[in-house]
Amino acid sequence: MELKIYWTDFSKKELQYIFEYYKENASIKVAKNLTIGIAKETFKLKKQPEIGQIEELLIDRPNEF
């Protein structure tokens, strides 16, 4: 069973900041490749959700994150 990956507004904004930083400090090609690579890596979590790190700030919640 595959899980659905949700991008929060915060994570979308952070990815946009990463893109803007590398666009200004490297090149648009580097910025695109990096942010596309980050987005593609999240697809691995669909099939293997246990490979993600444990979020310590959410450890006390009843759900597993």
C-alpha cells in the first residue's frame, strides 16, 4: 500500500526559497535540478515510509510522523 505525500505550505515555501537562493547564487539550471531532485526524493517515501527521519518535535503526538 502506497502512502500519499502531502506538501505543506511551509515545505512548499521552503522549497521555493531554496530555488530562489540557488537561482541567484549559482544558476537557474542548478536551482531547477536541485529542487526537482528534492521533490523526486520524496517519492521514495510512498513505497518505503520508514526511511524518513523521526521528527522529534512530533514524538509526543498519538500519530506517527
